[in-house]
Amino acid sequence: MKKVKKVMEMIKINSKTLIIFESIFKLCTIFLFTPFFLKLFNLIMDIRGYQYLTLENIPAFFLNPLTILLLLILILLMMCYTLFDITTIIIILDSSWNNKKIKTIDAVRISLKKCQDVIRIKNIPMAFLVLFLIPFIPIGISSSFISTIPIPEFILEYIVKNKEWFCFAIALFLFFTILLLKWMYAIHYFLLENCSFKEARRKSKVLGKKKHIKDVFTLFLIQLINVLSYILFLMLGITLILFLDHVLQKELLLKSITTTLIGSFVLATSLLMMVLATPLSYATISVLYYFHKIEKQEKINHIHIEEKGESKENRRIKKGTIVLCTIAFIVGTIFTYRIYTGEIKLPKKQIDSIEITAHRGASKEYPENTMKAFQGAKEFGADWIELDVQQTKDGEIIVMHDSNLKRTTGINKYTWEVLYEEIASLDIGSFLSDEFKEEKIPLLKEVLTFAKENGIKLNIELKPNGNEIEFEKQVITLIKEAKFEENCVIASQIYSVLENVKKEDSNITTLYVMSFAYGDITKLTSADHFSIEASSITENLVKRIHKENKKIFAWTINTEEKMQKMIDLKVDNLITDNITLAKKTLEKNKSKNGIEEYTEWIENKIKN
């Protein structure tokens, strides 16, 4: 508790400086440097002649020597910028340890000078610590510039299901964790004692020896307290707004005032807590660093700054802040009042046009890619069915995801090795439950007949393996024979398949399935629409696709949180295993009243 108390004291002493610096840094990151670094990356793509990146062309792009050289320069720039954030925070906290205040401008000036040492070749390996190691371990100590990059679900799913990869991922995580704990104080040594990065790592390892578990526990504890406080405060604020909305009912003016007051307070406090999240973590590390130095009776070097009284300029800033807050409150009250009276309508999400696709049918309840799963999808109210097709040895088009039959049938053979007569006799349902042991692998033409009779659309993904004969042509022929061209799309993760489809029949609608998408993918002209893994979908990507009058399908969305995010991003189609949850989430959005929309707006402002 002594250390926790000291952490809070260090934050408090220079709280004003920390808030000013981190607020400015975050704004610069959002509006200047993130766009700047993205522009530089796009420039690298332009130099290499790439307009977009997908899983199909990423290896060729990143393995090129010129790309590697240019990316190393970009990484160095990003490291300097990120380290500037961390060093400035540590400098401010160092003054707090000495119970002295420091001006933001003084902290920035010293930090910029210190960051020049990073350019030396012997210190460049610090990029590994700052950009890769620190953000890799989720204990809240990455710079506010290093945002969490979500790992695509298909990668996580593959790692979890593959024993070797899962063990490797665990081993890698433990290795990086141990490495980070050993190097936890390296930046402090580098900054406060002017050590080289190599010497700083060595001293950090010695300082934290036999204390790593206690140190990381203290760090996690501080972060846990901060996160729980944030969630509790947000929930209390939103609950109070909804409660007063119910109690005051027709007192519109009073409701507007209280809602604006509480909403503004919640928003401001939540943003403040978010701004101080990174300084809080480094305050914890700084306290541990100083305590360990004292315990070992080592000399502690400090950056000394003279404490200065409040200037006239600071007093003017305070007065100006009060005036601005007053004006903002009055404007906010008028805005809220007009929402209550219905004069202002908050922008509604275009959810009426969002459709739901049953991933491999109703695969949550029934065996995937079976007629039972497709019937379930219809019963649950899906608009589309997503299914996978492959070709047998004798040229039949069957509905099957894996090229190997072992996972779902227990037979260790590939689809191209087996005649349809044998496949037709296999049990495709028992792998899920004995209840479905009579389920068989359907033909595509059976599913087309079912879909046409039941008025449901099909997302037909082609899974080529290199052993097919006129694969695309056969699928198109079956679709035409069923007269189903207007109610289906032909999808594939291999772009050349879509090119073949368009060569066969340019009127067939195609869908490019992408695990990763970056850049102007609309240049892929053989793709009429795009099906993209959710973690790659951004607001800009959706806007770019919609601008070309193309649609975006999001896969595979199985939680309400992710569904809501995709709805907010205005995707056109949710591909899911949980049809019922998707429908409930869409209905929930349709039925929100004004105050619910308002509180959601506040929450989104806080999160973004």
C-alpha cells in the first residue's frame, strides 16, 4: 500500500503538467503523426508499386530488400516519437519524486535533448523494447501512440486449434514477458543515468532481480484499480442520466440541465482517466525503480528543475478555461433540450439495410454445411447462407469446408481423391452430436433448389485445391440451371478464381473474401463486393467501398460487442454463427429511444 500511495502522490504533484502534455500528445498523435506515419507507409507502397495489400501479395511486398530498408527507417521514426512520450512522462515523474513541479515546456525540452541519444547506432535496438516488446505485453505501459492492434480472429482460431502453434504462442508470450520484466527499468537508466541501451538493460536486470513477480503484481494491481474505477464511474454516470430521465419525465428544461451536467462531468472525468492511464503505469514503474535503488543503497540521479510560482499567464489560462467550460455547458444544455423536444435528431444508423448471413448455415446449432444447418438458418431468419464448395474426383460439386474429410467425417482422405458415391455415404453430423448421425454431405445443386424454394440468398465460396477441372465453370453452370444468378454471389479467398468467374460470365456477382485488407482494394475490379475479417474493417475502408457502390460483408461476428461495432461502421452484411444474437442486436438498435441514443453517443465519445 505504501507504493500505491506514493504512485498517487507522484501523479498528483505534477498532474496539471501530465494532463497538458498527454492531452497535446494524444491530439498530435490523432491529427498529425498517425496520418503522417500512414502517409509514409503509403509512400513506401507507392515506391514499390502497390495500391493495396492482401494476404496474397503481402509476402512479396515485405520480403523485398527495398521495402525492408524503407520500413526500418519508418520504424526508427516511430521509435523516436514513441520514446519521446515515455521519456517526457518519466522526466515529469522524476520531478514529482523530488516533490517539485515542472513546466510542460521544460519537460519537453529535456526530453527532446535526451531522445537525440537514440539515434546512435548502439541504442537503435531500443526500438525492439519500445515498439514491439512493451506493446506485446498487455500491462498498460505502452505509449499512448502505440494503440492495440487486434489480432484477426482467423489467426487466433488457427493458433488455438493447432497444438504446435498454441504451444509456440504460449512459449513466445512467456519469453517476451520475462524479457520485458528484466528490461523494465532500462529506459529509466538510459534517461536518468545516461547509460547506453546495453548498459541500461544490464542494470535493469540486476535491479529487479528476485523482485519480478512482486513488481508485475504491483503494476497489474494499479492498472486493475484504474480500469475498475473507469468502468464503475461510467456505469454510475449513465445510470444516473437514465434514472433522472425517468424521474423528471416532462420537466424537459430541468432534464436537459442535469443530463448535460452529468454527461459533461462523466465525459470529462473519463477522458481524464484515459489521459492519465500511461502516466499511471510509468509512475508505478518509477516508484518501483526508486524503491529498489534505495533498498540497494544505490545513488539516485535526478533531473533538477527549479520550482516556480504560478505566473500571470497560468492565471489567465485558468480564467479562460472557466469561461470556455461555462459556454460549453450552456451550449450543451440547449443542444440536449432540443434533443428532448425532438427538434434535433441524432444521426441514425442505417441498419434497415444490414443483412445477416448464416456462416456455414446455422452452424452453432447444427453440423456445418449440411441441409439441417441450412434449414435452421431459414428458421432463425437469416437473409443469406454462406457455404463452401469443392470438387470430387469425378467432378461433382459438393458442399464442404475442409479439403480433408477427417475433421467432420473421421475419414483421412482428400475430396479430390474420393468419388461422390463414397462421399454420399459418409456421416457428416456425428462429429457435432450423435443426434445428427444421419446427416450427409450435400451437393451444391441440392442447396440451390432449397434456397430457391425458401427465398434465401447464397454466398457460395469456392475452395480450390489445384486438382479441379473447370471448377468455376461447373459452379456457374449449376447456378444458371437453377436460375439463381440474381440471388447469389460467388466468393473466394483467391482473387484469380474471381477473375476466372468474370471471364466465364461477367454478369455473375463476385465476392472477394479477405483476411486482411489495406489500401485501395476497390482497384480489384473482378470483385463486385468484399467479405473482410472484422479486425481489418475501418471507417475509411467502409467509406471507400461504399463510394464505389460496392458492399462490405463482415466475418465472422459472434459477440454483441463486435456486432455493434460493425453496425456502427455501417457494414452491409454480418456473417455469423449466432443468427439469433445478430437479429436481436439489430432489433435493439432499431428500438432505441432518444435518451438511449444520447447516452450511447456519450459512451462512443468517451471510447473514441
